[in-house]
Amino acid sequence: MAQSPGTTRRTFLTRTVAGALGAGALAAAGGRAAAAASGSPAARLAPSPDVHIFYYPWYGSPAVSGSWRHWPQGGLTPPDRIGSDFYPVAGPYDSGDRAVVERHMGWLTQARTGVVVTSWWGPGGYEDQRVPLLLDAAAAHGLKVAWHIEPYAGRTARSVVDDIGHLIQRYGGHPAFYRDAAHGNRGAYYVFESLRIVDWSPLDQVADRAIVLAQTTDVSKVAHFGGMYTYDAIAAGNNPQWGGPAAYCRDHGMVWAPSIGPGYIDDRAVPGNSTPTLERLDGATYDLEWNNALSPANGGPPSWVSITSFNEWHEGSQIEPATATPPTALSYRTYSGAYGRTGRAAETAYLDRTAYWVGRFEAATRRR
């Protein structure tokens, strides 16, 4: 996810990685991941309301929005040259294209991710303008929509309280507006880079109707919040030590929603960057991170699992299908080899593997 609509979160990730990526553990998991995966699509079961996935409605194209948006990141020229190391099955699409968003919701249903956490940069912005379409498409597929409140210019604790009021007033009556019956029928609001602000006491004003999640594992930084999440898929693969935050959330009636992902690479979007690449290892990385989230040693299973991401193409963390036959203008990666699949069968490998892990999560939750 970007720190602003035109940049990646390279600086944040570089700051928080701190240690080695546990490559040996990932490599050891690689063979097990491929062996455990079946080559057939997952059974179409209902999406889980406790599996949330970060979603980016910030893309634009000349045909729909009048110009390219986000795809040119890294100084590239779409449609064949885009700011991503992978290339979408749908090509460089527009987030305002109804057919595209409908297709996305179908893929998310296939993955069994029940809550779409949409990137949101304030009232009236490009992403906010796409919310009505997203809500309608989500409702048509039995999905819900929650909110990822980004570090927009001038964001304060007070403005976030106002944002929550705005979102409830404008969209709260829509059938796709997410509320968690298990936690007081409140909506979910993830706050990216919450540590930028020290005093979050204004959140007390919305605690009765909003679960506001801080992006941290530092329990000394979550006063006034209703939960915690991590977002960072790199740290999630490196022995994340989540037992303490999980226990803290459980003991204080808070939501624990650790974030996991399939990998990370932003080399094309940010030429010359210093962010480590987290290789997918044919799916072994994703399996390891799911295991980390569900492990009792890490306080698992958690309240929710949050997935980074559905379509953050600039950072290579997406599970959205990537084409097996990308344009030749640049050397793009593919999902070939993921869980033993090749060619077009590999394009949806991460959707189906997500559905598998959602089932594992639900089973672990029932046993808890």
C-alpha cells in the first residue's frame, strides 16, 4: 500500500523489517506448500466475515477516467509497461469500471474473503468516489466493505473521528457496510501508520459504533483503540512473535487482526529502492504466514485475519490473478509453479489457496 496515492510504503517497510527474513524457514516450507496443495479449485463455500483483505480502488485508465492513474508508477508507460513486477489478468484496469469491480468481487468470493477493506483517503477523493460502485458490487456477491484510513494530508485523531462519522452517515445504510455482530455490531476502521499520531483520545467518542484498529504490535501505543493489525507481510514471515499482542487484545476485549501476505516486491514501482524482496517461493511464503497467524504459539487463531493484499500491484503483494502470458515489453513475473500449477491454471492459485486457508481458520476457530 502506498503512503500517498503516488508512492509505495518502501520507507515504512525498510524501517520496520529490522532483521533477517527467515529465508531458511521459508525455503524449508516450500516443498510442503507445493505438496499440500491440490491442483483443483477450492470448493465454493461461503466467504468468511472474519477474513479481511486490503483493496485498492485507486487505478485509472484513459478509457474510463480520462488518464492513467497509478499504473505509470516508476516512470513507466502503460498499457504494456506498468509499475509492477507482475501483470494483471485484467490488464491495467480502471477502478471505476463496473465490469472490473464485479470481476474482482467474484474472485474475492472464490477466495472466501468476506470483508473488503478499501483504501480511503478522505471525503470526496478519488477512492471515495468509487465507494458506491464497490458497495453495490460487494453486496451482489454477499461481501462486506470496511475501511483503511490512510495518512492523508492533515490527518489527525479528530479528523479520523469525523471520517468515521462521515462514512457511517453516507454509507452506513448500505447492505454491504460491514458491522461485526460478535463485537457489538460495530464497523471496522483500520488506521494505517497510526503511530504518526500520539494522542488518540478522541476515538473514545466513536467506541460504541466503531472498531478502530492501530497498525502496530506495540501494546503501549494502542490506548483508545479497539484492535490491532500489522499490514506488513515481510515481518509476518520472520518469526513475528505475535503471542504478546494477541494476549493483550484478548485480555482487553480488543480485536487482534494480524496481517499476512504472499510476498513483496516493489522494484519496478520504485527503481533503486532498498526494500527487501520477500519471494513467494511457489506459495510457501503464504502458507508460512498463514501458519504463523493461526499458531497457538502466536496466540492464534486470532479474531480476524487481514490479508495484504488483493491488488497492491506496485508492491507485489497481490493475490489477484496475474496473467501467465504478460506483454513482452518488460520482463514480468508470473505465478507459475505456485502450488504445483503452471500456465493459466496458476493464475488463480492464490485465490484458491486463500479459500483453503479460510477453511483452516474456521476450523481452528471452532476448536478454540
